[in-house]
Amino acid sequence: VILDEGVPKVLAKKLRENGIDAVSFPNDWKQLSDSTLLSNIERQGFQVLVTNDKRMQFQQNMASRNLAVLVLPTNNRIALLEMVSDVIDALQRARPGEFLHIKTRSPVAPNHRA
């Protein structure tokens, strides 16, 4: 698993703590086009890119790719730390050639009595 440049590095640490081999984005890959980035990721043997780039799905054809892309709803550190279990679940379900999306958790509204 590799985290895109906009994803806080603390997520890689939390994933490693949960047994998932995750690395942060290499500095020398910044400013690469999405297509070149995906090719580099595949060449390096990564199976999943974790990103918060919601546009990538509409710009890249993943059909022939040997990796999955997991799209996060935010890059907010606190919010991401609260959804580590959702990220892990999605990573375990990820299959080559697909985009997966994690939805933002909605706060539970309190019950109101009339």
C-alpha cells in the first residue's frame, strides 16, 4: 500500500501498526501525472494507492491496471484516524483495476421526544 502525497503520513503508521505494509509517498514522485504515477506504483509492486483525489476515477481507466485505488473522503488527520478500521476493511476488499470509496461517517442524530 502506498499513500498519495495528500494523505497524512500518520495513516501509514497506523496501517503498519495493524499489520498492513504501507509507505508514504516518495518526494521524487511529486508533480507526476496520474497516469505516470500509476505506472510507477505498479512497477514498484504496490497493489493499492490510497488517495484523496476524487477526480482520478473520472480521469484514469483502471481496467488494465494491476492495482486498486482507495479514495478517502478527506485528508483531515483526525477524521482519518477515526476511520482506520474502515480503511483496513476497504484495503482487504481491494481488487486490481477498481476504485473503492470510503464514505464519511455521519454523526448519529440524538433521539428527540415530542
